[in-house]
Amino acid sequence: MTERQMALRRAPERPNLEVLYDLSRNHEITDAELKVQKASFVYGNAPEGSGITKKSAEASVDRMRLKSPSSQ
């Protein structure tokens, strides 16, 4: 029950976080930023021992193909 009570407390004030949130709300992601995020996702979700490196994940982002909705 102690853990549950801790979750009911109000979050501490974080003015710096609020400023960053407001800035990010209107930020349009660039192609370069999207590429970095995709590579991070690929690397972070690779099975352990798969041999996938950060470099190979970055290279794979350029070769990714998506199926069009009509071909599914």
C-alpha cells in the first residue's frame, strides 16, 4: 500500500521541463532527426546476440521499404 500512496503525490514542479515541452510542441521533425530516431529504434529493438551494430542500424534506415496500404 505504501507504493500506491507514493503514486498519488503531486509531481514536483519542473519549470525547465515545461519550457522544453512548450518548445517541442511546435517543432517539426527534420528528415535527419527522423533518420536518427529510426536507427535508434532498430538498434534498441534488435535481439540480443543478433550482431546488429549502431552502424548497421543506421545503414539499414536508408534501405527500409514500406508496403503500400493497397498491397496488404
